[in-house]
Amino acid sequence: QSGLSSAGACRVCLVKVKNEPGLITSCTTEVSQGTEIISKDEEIIKARRLMVELILSEREHNCLICEKNGDCELQDLVYELGIDNIRFPVNKRVEKIEDSSQVILRDPNKCILCGRCVRACAEITVQDVLDLAERGGKTFIAAGLDEKLADTDCVSCGACVQACPTGALTEKLARFQGRSWEFRKVETTCPYCGVGCQIELNIKDDRIVKVYGVDNGSPNRGHLCVKGRFGLDYVHHQERLTTP
């Protein structure tokens, strides 16, 4: 994920170093002069498929009822690797959806424990609201001291939502308002203050449905405050001035 440190948590980016044994995670490996990397062969693809199948077996992922259907990195990986079945028992345990926040919906049933949201909250927003709790098969993403998100120091900036590769964290107000392929995307400058954050508007039927920060945009590099990400609905207000 752009702007975040690498953790090697999912192990889907496995590669080889020529003439060296074993597989390594490319996201955490520093290359040096003369290093030759093999990024794709039969062994690597087999290992990646195994990793993705293990991830899929941790939760019962149902793309048909997921808000991120069509815009999910896990879904893209499954298709790219040609996975048509899961060789492991699927964990069918259902966790409670947490919707205390006014703008963010947390669905642990879609979480793959990649830790991106944790790093986004710590490294981009510097709030440290989210963290990995417990160990092994009991591991989960906790907010605060395993509290509701609304009861923590969350500033509702949505950095965790933008970092999430699946439907575990989504924009509450954008649910059922349109699929990713239905949006017209427009890059512009946030109108709220003089910082000039670069934003990407996702528009459907001439209405702004959701807002993302532009990853390479200056000066914000993908980060937005709560106003920039969730506060642009005022443009649709019936009493908004549209002429001088």
C-alpha cells in the first residue's frame, strides 16, 4: 500500500532470489546491486495460490453481498491466480458487524488481518486507534481497548478505509449507492481549506458517492481529513447557492 511500511503479513508477494534457496516476501526484501529476482514461475504461483486459499478459508467470503465487489484486491488475486476451489475447511464463524461510527462500517467477517488499517492509523493519521489483538486463530483487529469505534480517539479520517483491500472497512454512507464500475472518477482539489489536498470523486448520476485521496497527489499523498473524505455532501444541498 502506497505510503505505508511493509509487514509481509499476507505473504502473497512471494518471489525468489536467483541461486538462493526458498521463497521470500518481496515487500520486505531490500534489493542490492546485482540481485536477480524471479517473480513468476510454477513454484511461486503454487505458493501464492496456497497463501490465498488459506486467507479465503479464514472467513466465508461472499462477494455477492459485499460492498467492495468489483473493487476488491482479494477478489482480483483469486481471479489472477485461477483459484476455483478452496482445499481447506472454511471458517464459518460469524462476527458481529460494528457500526457505531457515523461514517465507517467495520465488518470483521471480511477481514484478512493484513494490518494495513493498523499501519494507516499509526503511520498516516498518527492516532494508533487500531491494533492487532490476541494471537493465532483468535487474532482480530481491535479498536482502542476492544471498544466500539465511536468510543475511541478515532478522528473519522477514513485512512483505514482507503487502505483496506477488502470489504472489512467501508464508507457507511456510500453503501448500496453504486458499484465501482458505475462510478465516474474525477480528480480535483478539496474545497474546504487552503492546504489543497488532491481528491478523487466517485460520481454516479451526477452525485458524489464517495471520496478518496489521490495516492500520488501533493501535498496530501492520499490522506484526507474527515471533511475532505466525508463532508462533500453539502454540494447536493437544496439550499446551496449555485449562482452569484
